[in-house]
Amino acid sequence: MEQPAILIVEDERKLSRVLQLELDYENYKTEIADNGNDALRLMKEKAWDLVLLDIMLPNLSGMEVLRRIRRTDDSTPIILLTARDEVHDKVSGLDLGANDYITKPFQIEELLARIRVHLRKSVTEKVNGKQLAIGDLHVDLNAHEVKRASREIELTPREFDLLVCLLKNKNIVLTRDQLIENVWGFDYFGDTNVVDVYIRYLRQKVDKGHEQAYIQTVRGVGYTIKDHVQ
């Protein structure tokens, strides 16, 4: 099972390091951002399963970071970390789209429990709602809708099926034959170069104009969708 990736946005170095050590011990993948600008950059560059977000940050406040994240991403669970115990701050954070909050100082066991709850809820919602997602790319299987950064993308039925196949096998390299079998069917006897053509169509619609390209070519093997591109 793939390790959940958690972004820690906290400028207090002692606390961020303790959180990282505890989360690494619990088998989560982690990275630290100590200011709002770095947090937004990392949100664009990688896909995260959950974000721990401090309210008091240099450059941009945690509330402003939250506001900007929610403009394009309404599904990644975000837990606010705050030294304030005022109802106003908690309500404001929840109104802006935070999933939860925890007031400093807190017990690490309580934070870990909340993280587990939100990760489980996120997975359940995606499965029950027939959603596939990677970063800011979201596919609704029931509605046959594709959105990237909240902008709707029009795909042909074949392009849609190809994208779904890649997303269901995220970070796994699929050969042209495997893609033909899954998308075009066992009885397809045409040229496997059709895969290259449709991959090109998908890239034009899904990746063009975005900093991160999800659809990757593995030379001599095939294609994959990756959430962490080196």
C-alpha cells in the first residue's frame, strides 16, 4: 500500500521537526514548508493526501494559504494548527474550507488519530463517489467529468477511458499492449501506435499550460501517470 503523503506547513522549527519525526515513524511520507509561499509552491508541484497548516506563518498567513488552496483544490484534507483558542479563528478556518483544527499545545496521539480519520474519510469519499484524483486533476466517473484546477476539460469517450485507465494504475507503467487491452478491448487488431496518438491528445488537454505534467513516457516501456515527478 502506498504511503500517504503529508505536507507540514509550520514555521516553528522544533515543532515541525517533531511532527515530521512522528509522522515518518507512523510510515507517512512528509515534507516541511516553513512559510506560506513555499506551501503553495509544494501544493502545485506534488499531490498530497493531507496538509497540516499553521495559521501564523511568515509571508502569507495560514488563512490566506487555505483560501488560495481551496480555489483549485476542494478535496485534500487540511487540518489547521493554531496557538489561538478563539472561536472566531476556528470558525473562519472552517468557513474557508479547513476540515479540522487542533489547538497548540496538543498531544501527538490526538493529532495522529485525527489524521487517520481524515485520511480514511478522504479515501471513502473518493471510492463511494466514484472519484479519481491526482493533485489538481479530478475525474468523476458517474458524471463523466474531468477537471484540472477547477477548469472543466472536454474529452472524447476514448480519451476519457484512457485517462481513467492511467489514473486507476497511478505510478504504474503500462505498456501499449496493456493499454490497448484495457481501453480498446481484446478484439482490437489495429496498430498499437493509436495509443501514442491518444496520449498526445490527452497531454494537449490535461497537461498543456500546467507546471506539472502528470502523463509521463517511460522510454521503451510505455506510459504512466505520476504524482511525484523528479
